[in-house]
Amino acid sequence: MPELKDIEEVEVDTPFGSPSDAFIIGTLENERVAFLPRHGRGHRFTPTEVPFRANIYAMKLLGIERILSASAVGSLQEKYAPLDMVIPDQFFERTRARARESTFFGDGIVGHITFAYPVCRDL
């Protein structure tokens, strides 16, 4: 991204292991931004292997307040054509992989988190 200036790479260690990759941090239109390749450089993590807890924890450590995530998916609805962009405001969470943790809680820590409004209205 040629518009990204003052670029630095930052590696972060977390209690949940290493994030997917080093963060690329820079300035874009006078705003500090960070980029993390979710699947790692070279796309080395499958969706169920992405260390999402390490990724999110590292973002918190870096002071990141909002996350934008892009996904390439298809639709079975004809009203959505290839190259259309859709911004959801609700989700159906259907991740059910036994080999992957699904929460930050457990081991004596219990939390109840609402998922009623999962998308930041400001963004």
C-alpha cells in the first residue's frame, strides 16, 4: 500500500502464543493503523488454525481500538453479484471445530458476553 508511511514491523508475544504474523504499523491519511495478515504471510494458517486469541490479545496490547476485517465469501442469493461489497450488522456464529478454542474464558474464569450488537455503529 503506497499510501502507508512511517512503516514499522512489530512482533508481540501473548499468553495465547504468537499472533499470525508481525504487525505492520504505519500512518495512513494522518491516522496510525496496524495491519495483521490473519492467515500469516504466505497464507500458512487454515481458518481453524488462525490463532485468533493471540491476534486479538496482541491488538489490545498495541492499543488498537477498532478492527476492520475483510473476508471473501460467496452468496446463494442472486441479488448479490460477484464484486459486491456487503457490510453485515449481525452474525450467525457457526464455528464448531473441536480442535480450536472458542473463548478467552475457562480455567476458572467465567464471563457472559452479549453478542446482540456485534458491530460497532461508528464504523
